[in-house]
Amino acid sequence: MKAIRFHQHGGPEVLRYEDAPTPQPGPGEVLVGLRAAALNHLDLFTRKGDVPKVPLPHIGGADGAGVVAANGPGATRYPAGTRVFFDPGLSDGTCDYCARGEHSLCERWEILGEHRDGTYAQAVVIPEVNLRPIPEGLSFEEAAAFPLVFLTAWRMVVSKARVLPGETVLILGIGGGVALAALQIAKHMGARVLVTSSSQEKLDRARAMGADVLINHKATDFSKEVWGITEYSDQLKQASDQITIERQLPLSPLGPGKYKLEITATDQLNNQKISKTAEFTVKAAPEVKAAAYTTPGR
């Protein structure tokens, strides 16, 4: 088959359009004849050498779409000719993380185009479990552009943050693939979405895609804008400009999903020691909330 490979790391000049062995599907795998592939920042990092231990020569590309060309032993779900796209995250399906549904934390987790040859070729082998049929009306190009960024954004917005209707989501730097995916997913979940950018063009595009509040962070302090837009206690808002936090005690559980946070601080304006206690409810443990910041695909 023909493929775009690199034999060493570097800029675009290291890419070669050349012959490469056509992969053969093993048990539970499918050979997909590719019709489109997408470009992600991950693919640039891999080519430049920012990702360690990339096997050389290498075919990049995490995302793609095409038609089923052949099925390996035991792969029977998608007949030859079926239009498909796929999850580029590869797990073994047997470890403890996979058993809990946390496939992206698999001990042997890989990304297509990073740890193994990817989609910048005429064909690629994919585990059958990773394939999905392309919906009617969606082109190969649109299907190829979908998986990596939307899976990453879904994990952040839905799996980790567990956004619910009526909640507010702030997206910093709208315009990139993951950010635009997060905007669409948050709106799908019924949230109010605030977005920031230094580009008016990107803000206008975000509005067309459903963003509720646009903030140009080049023209204004976005954090103050968010303070003013969201419903915070006036007392805490005023105190935040005047206090220096000295100590924050660990969260104390008050019951399922309920926590208490105690903060000791100095009121600089009045030169007084103050102590604040806040009680709040979250839908996931705080450490899980923090894990919403994730690498592509994870």
C-alpha cells in the first residue's frame, strides 16, 4: 500500500510518500480501507519527536474513516463495504481499569498513529470493538475529523465533570478542536457555556455554535468578567481581593457528594485574621474533578 511515513523526526521535510507493507487483520481485528484522515496536534508532536519511543519508520495519524476491506478471525460485526470510523484509543480490555470501564487508563493503552502505525496510509488495522458505522449523511471527511477531539472532550465534560442541565461551563481559548467539541457537548448536556478568545472571529464562530457568553480575554480580564457573570456570594467576592490565604484544611465529607472547606486567611485591609467555612455539593470526588484536564484521547 501507499503511505506517508517518516524515518526520522523533524519538520514536514521528513515525510515520505512511499510503499509500505499492507497490514493484515488478526483475531478480532478489521482491515479498513481509508478514505479520509484528519490532522491533530498529536500527529505533529509525534513527527517532531516530542513523543518518546515512537517506532521508526512510522505512519502517523490518529483519526480516519473508510470502509471495511477484510475481517480477521472472529470479527463478524461489520461486513466488507461497511462505512466506518473508529476510536483511536487502543486498550487490551482485560486489565482492572478496562474492567471498570476506564479503558483510557489501561496498563497497555496505546493511541493509533503514536504507539503503532496510523491513518496516513491506504489502509489500517483496527480492533473490531473500536469501530462504529458512519451515520447516514456524514461524509468520510467529517467522520475522520470527529473521534479524537470529541472523545477527549466527552471524557472531560461528561465522564469527569458530569455536567448537568443548568450548570455553567467556562472554556478558555475557544477555537481548537477539543474546545469546540467541549462547547457542543456542554450545550448538548443543557449547560450555559462561557468562552474566551483573543480572536473575534473565533468568538463569532463560537456564538454560531451555541456559546452563551463571549469574552475577549485580550480586551478584558476574563476572570473578573466571569466573577461578574456567575452567581458567587458578594461577601466572598469582596473578600477575595483583600485576603491572603494562609492555610486550607482538607475537605471534610458531610455526606454523599457534600463537602466542607475551611480556610484561614489575613484580611489585609483591616489587618485581621479571618476564617471562612464553605459547604458545597459536587457530583464526583474532588480528585476526579481535577482529572478533567487530560491528554488527547484520555
